[in-house]
Amino acid sequence: MWIIIEQGERIRLIDKFQPNIYVAGATEELERLVGKLYRSQDIVTWKFTKKYAKPTGQQKTKVLTLTLRDYRKATRLTHKILRI
């Protein structure tokens, strides 16, 4: 994004945003998923974390957190995960 300040100077702002995708499921299934995705160029990092996986959940459960390199790849990667 470019911003022009009052003095007329132009300043370029760059956001290094990297979105996360959270995947819930049985631990064995999540580990298998990691095995299939760990070489993906779209994923910067992955880790297991505790999150509220269901809207009505009373406690946090183990989920897989995938940090993406590019937000534009999120839809394609999500469809790939659902197919797996």
C-alpha cells in the first residue's frame, strides 16, 4: 500500500501477512495429514496447538495449525485437505 503524507512524500507499506488454517480431527488423522503436507511449498510452518474446535466446545482440543506462505493459496490448500 502506498500512502501520501501531507508534505507530499510517498511511503510504501508492505504487510508480511501469513494466515493460519486450523484443522481439527483425531490425532492419528492429523499426524497422517502432516505426513502428506509437510513438503508443501505453500506451508511455512505447522504445529499442534490447543483451540476451541467447536462453537459450543467447553474445552480446548488439539488442532493442527498450518501457517501459509501466501493467503491466495488458502482456498486451494483447504480443498486439498478436505480431499485427503
